[in-house]
Amino acid sequence: MVKKEESMAATKVITGNSAAAYGAMLCRPEVVAMYPITPQTEVVEELSRFHAEGRLEAEMVEVEGENSAMNIVTAASAAGARVFTATSSYGLVFMYDALLQTAGYRAPVVMVIANRETPGITGVSAGQQDMISTRDSGWISLVASNCQEILDSVIMAYRLAEDSEVQLPVMVNYDGFYLSFLAEKVEIPSRKKVDEFLSPLKNQPPRPVLIPGKPAGFGTHGLLEGYIELRYKHFAALERAKGKFEVIDRLFGKHFGRSYGGQIDAYRTDDAEIVLVAAGSVTGTAQRVVDLQREKGVKIGLVRLRMFRPFPRERLAQVLKGKKAIGVIDRSICFGWNCGPIFMEIRALTPEIGPVPMQSFICGMANMDVSTYQIDRMVELVQSASAGNAYQEVRWISMEE
């Protein structure tokens, strides 16, 4: 029975956490480090079940905390193993020093994060602040918007992380509570299909790994020119990941019949005069609003960020150039800039897209819904700005109801 399920594709109604676990299991990680934290716990529970059923042949390491989890998968990756772990919120904060080391070591670790609010105010609730806290860590950061995309993104993450011209860790983010526990229909590919998709990784030049008795350095102290050179190479690899991800997404579409647009998913933007930009589960609601606004004659489009790091500036500039106004939806805040963090990054594109009116909409933190009514309000405000009217640059939409 187990062999049949492994060899055949299936369609199931499963949660986002379960989708993440299926995605990881199908990629055959050899070492999995596990520690529970809400709302990610179900991921490692599912992986433990797969292991108990004989469907996942891996070293399952139950650790005493998230810092140990990251150190274990990093060390295993340095020894040549394919690895996986998962966390959320305070767990991500607790592993932060190890997270930085993983990136510096160029270890192709794959991790999922069920996004949740972080310190200083304790919030066991949805929010993307934990993802935002990692943006300068040197990791590649992907964002999924539904349960199917979570599973697919994990598979693509391995193809990206282990590419010989990238060799960087990848985190797959998805909204905690909204997607972690949401049950949707998910197409689960056969293990054979996934093996075929990942098989080109076997034909690459071997990556440096730790071998007993052979001198090698991982995490040694960098000094002067050597340190700068390593930083430069890391920087360049992160930039190469943009083009690689575009190719991987197209290949994924040909192989599995599903693709997502690469670094960004541009929806009805070709003839749009105004555009909303967002990331995560809110984009499903935003897409519905765009369709309804289109029926009213409003020329609006939606840009969904699928890759947050490296930031897809070239693709965004191409899509946003020439628009009359832009609204950016953030489920997190950017201290020191009095705006949303994705808004801040989009605003940095001004030299490429011109001085277009741009508004930051902060909402949906701490499990608060982002309703169609709120997005309709955003559209109204962006449309007004596009007509040349005065506008307020930053609005805390959740506090205006």
C-alpha cells in the first residue's frame, strides 16, 4: 500500500503544513531536524508519520530548540546530505545566529516558515514580520500563496538551492494560521516525477563537502581580501538565483503542468493603469477584487511577489513602469521608515519606474483579516492618486474600519 502511494500521483484535501511536509518527503531529505512551534508543528508531525510508515528514509533528529535544528541541518549539509527543517516566529529568532552561518557557509538548506508575528509584542497570530526579519541574512526567500504552491515551492526550492551556480539556503514562507491550517485540494505528484525533476542536480560538478581525513574549511574566520571575496561571491550567487528561478519555474510547468510566473506573478497588468502589489495568502482575495473592479471598468492589475530575496527588481520595474499609481499591501511594518517593508523596497525602484504616486497599506497583522471591503478601499485610494489628487502615503487600513 505504501509503495503504491509513493509511485502514484494523488489528489488530497490537506493543510498547508501537510503540503509542506509532502513536498519535503518527496524530495528525499537525508537529515530532518525537528522542533515544534505554533503554527508550524504539524509539518514535523507529518514528517515523523511519514518516517514511521517507512515513506521517508531519513535521520530524524529531535532537538531541544531551533538553534540546534539549524546547526544540525547546516552541518549535515556541509557533509553532503540533503536536509530539511521548519520553524516559525520566535523559533526563527532563536536560530538567527545559526541562520546567518548557514548562508555564509553557502549550505543549500531548505526550510519552511509558517509566518507568524514576532517580538516585541507576543503575537501567536498571522503576520509576515518573521520573514521580514531575515531579509539581509543572505538566504533566498520565497513566498507561497496557497497550499498547492507550498508543496510545489518546496520542490522548486531544492532545485534552486542545490544548483551548482547558486548553492544557497532557501526558505519557503507561507502565512501561518491562514495557510498552515487551511485545508485545500492539493495535487501530490508521484515520487518518480519529483525524482525526474530533481535528477539534473546529480549531473552537476560535485560541491565541496566535509570528508574525514581531507582538509577543508567551513565557517573558518575570514580576513581582509579573503572575506571580501567570499562576500562578493555570495552576493553574485544570490543575483544569479533570479534567472535560475525563472528557468526552474518554467521547467516545473512543463514537467508537472503548473507554473507560477517565476519571481513574480503579474495578473491582468498588461493594460492596467493602476496596480496593487502584495505577497502571500492575501493575494487570493486581492485577485478577486481585481476581477470585480475590472467588471466596473477599472483598469487595475495585481503583482504577487513570489521571490522576496533576492528582490525581483528587474521584473517588477518591467511590469510597474508606466503605471499611473501603485498601492502596496504589507502584513508587517518597517521600523525607521514609517511604512510597510515591501512598500519601501518597491519605492526603491523609482529610478526605474519614475516618480509614480505610491501608497503603503499596512493591514492584516495579528490574524486580522484583509477583507474585500478593505481592498476595495485601497483601489479607491490608488485610483484617486492616479487622477492627480493629493494622497496620504501611508495608511494603517486595519485601524480605519
